[in-house]
Amino acid sequence: MHIGNLDNLALSSQLHPIVKDILNTVAEMIQRNELPDGKHYLQEDVFLFTAEVDTETFDMRRSEIHNDFMDIQILLDGEERFGYSYKGYETVTDNQLDSNDIAFVDNIIDEKYVDLASGDFIIFYPNQPHRPMICVDTPKAIKKMVVKINKKVLL
């Protein structure tokens, strides 16, 4: 996992060079207010989409994992809490990895939390459990961009 801010990508210099290039491209798109409608491919096996959604209370959100894709979540407007773990999970409750590269998981081991504000981003690596879209205080509308990078791009 990695947390950063689009206004200071220099602090994320330890990231894989391809991830840094993608983040720079996305930051330029956001700065120019070029937010695509729907799914937009930056290159083969790298795509993004924007979403305007409402955060929800903790009990309404499920933790998830992805097998093939790195998940970069960029908060464009609002505030959002994420749950995450470095230690994994105990139970898969809804396995859609083969069809949609997502599985929902329960009993997260040593779940921790981090709050993001506008311009912040968080990167979850394949198979790392994370729980997005938790409200910080009360449910509110947010705008975010999600960037998906297939792990084979980084080999």
C-alpha cells in the first residue's frame, strides 16, 4: 500500500517507474479537467474511470481484494476513509475473481484505517484487502477516480 498526494508526487519517488508515469499522466488529466466519461484506457491493461458516489457507514461497506490489478484510488472531491490490512483476511464471501477480478472478504486481520482528502491517493496492491468508501463522519457525496493497472504491466 502507498499513500500520496497529486500535488507532491516527488514524495512518491520510490514507486515503480511505470506507476509514477501513470500517476503523472493522470495528474495532468485532472489538472486540465479532462475527466473521461466511462471506462478509459491509458494503454493496454491500464484503465481508469471516475465516479460520483456517496460514502457509507462502516457496516455498509465490504472489504475487497483484486488478484490481477493494482487499485489506485484518487479522491477528487470530498473525504473518504479506507480500511486496509497488511495481514490479510480469513474468509472469502463472494468470489468474482475469474469474471471481474474482485472478491469480497470478511474477518480482516488487524484492519487499520486512513482518511483521504481531495488530491490524496492510495494504492492497493493485488491481494491486499481494502474497504473503500467509508464515511469519515456522516455519509457524503464524493468524486473519485479509480486507476487499474494489471500486474503484468509491471513485470
